[in-house]
Amino acid sequence: MPKILVTGANGQLANEIKVIAPDYSEYQFFFTTKEELPIENTEVVRSFFHKNKIDYCINCAAYTAVDKAESEKEKAFSINADAAGNLADICNAYQTKLIHISTDYVYDGSLKMPLKEENNTQPLNVYGESKLKGEELALANNPSTLIIRTSWVYSSFGNNFVKTMMRLFKEKSEINVINDQIGSPTYAADLAEVIMKFVDEMCQGKAFTGIFNYCNDGITNWFEFANAIRSFTDSSCVINPIETSQYKTAAKRPLYSVLDTSKVRNELQISIPLWKVSLKKCINILNAARINFDSTSPGNERNMHNL
């Protein structure tokens, strides 16, 4: 039975993998938090791999507080870069296939067309720099690493733009949302399925290395994204469009970070759901669960800068 390690177990993506894990009974899953498996600790990770004989490692662990990263550069690089490189090195030693999750923030947003994996990277902020360095270290330490760049991630788990909007719709009669940052949302549940598709294919002998982009189909901006959330929640909250220049943040964001997903479509022979279709699924789950969007909940998810 192949063994799969999923790091960052408390995060959005890892939780979505947890949801579908029972559908993949042919695998044995290990879900670890940063407390249970600090991936920057070489000896601890080596011991874990030696004991459990891991076949696949899905690295969902990351520092994602974009603005805070500007003042916590060392911490961001320790988690997003050094730890990723360390994990890749250990995966290489134990012949474990590493699937590492990265971000659209490695691009600078200057190219106004869907971004291919081979397009130039030029991060605008420390978070993006740390994630790009993580990619570089992972591939240097383990050339067989598979990297998936994704964008605007949301889920029924954790803190994210969708849940923040739903909370604000209940608390306020009017809000402002940025309308000049263009991209594509990614439902973490869809990404989880794609990751497991990669694993299945690799188990059957197909090789995947290097970088792949994945996000839901369709292009939008944060203002339109917020309006879609409002529509699916029957809210009457007024949403005003504002430009990035009207809302100052510590970290700069790319104005355009739409990912070209043709490579993953072709390699896996998959279709990718439209972002609005997936958004409705997520909101239906949240509504069914009657989630309490507590205004005191911590809000360090990277999309919250758009409020």
C-alpha cells in the first residue's frame, strides 16, 4: 500500500485532501501539523521517513501572511524556502516523490496574458520571493520534484476570501473591494482531486516533474468574485469597487496573475471546473454546515488584503 505524507494538515488544501482520502483506500495517508512534523528539522523529518517509508509527500505547509511577511522575512523564508528545500533533500534520499505547492505571487503581473510555467518570475513581495526560493531549492535538491502553482485559494476550511466576505455581508451594509487585480480563484477541493490524479498516474508509472499551473477556469477580479459570493448568499450588502492605489498594504500584489492551465489539462487529460461552479459548491457546503463567521476569528489569510 503506497504511503502518502501530507504536511500542513491544518490548512485549506490538506483538509480538502483529508475529505477525499477515504475515496483513495488503496493509499495510506499521514497528515501532519507543523507541531507534529516540523519540516525544517532535518533529523525529525529523516526519522519520520525512515520509520514510515513514505512514497509520496504532498507539501501543503506554508507561511501565507503576505503583508506580515514584509516584516517577518526570515520566518517566511525559513518555512517557504529553507524547509521546502530540506524536505526535498530528504525525499530525494528516500526516493519519495515530492509534490510541492507554490503560488501565482512568483509573477510580477506585468504580462497581461495567462501565465505559462516557463514565463519569467519576478515576485513583488517577500512572500512571493520566499515561495520562488522554495521552488528553486526543491528542484535543486530533488530534480524529480513536482511543483503546482495555484492562485486565490479558498475552501470551507480555514480563513479565506469567501468566508471573510460571507462574514462581512452579515456584519456590514456596505464594503469596498479591489477591482483592478485580475486572476482566477481556486477551490482547494478541486486542487486536491488534481493532486490525487497526479499520484494515481505516477503509481501507474507515469513520470511528472517540474512546474504545473492549476486554478479554476475563468478570469475575474476580487470585486467580481465578491459579487458572485453575494449572489450565491442572497446578501443585500453593497459592494463598492476600488483600485489597489486606494487601499495601502505592506506588500505589493501583482495586478495580473491569471495562470495558463493548458499543461495540466493536456498531461492529465482533465477538464477544469468554472470558478463560479466551484464557488457555488463551496458556499453550499458552508451554508449546510451553518458556519459561524466569528468577527474575532484570526484573519491572516493572504486574500484578506482585498477588503
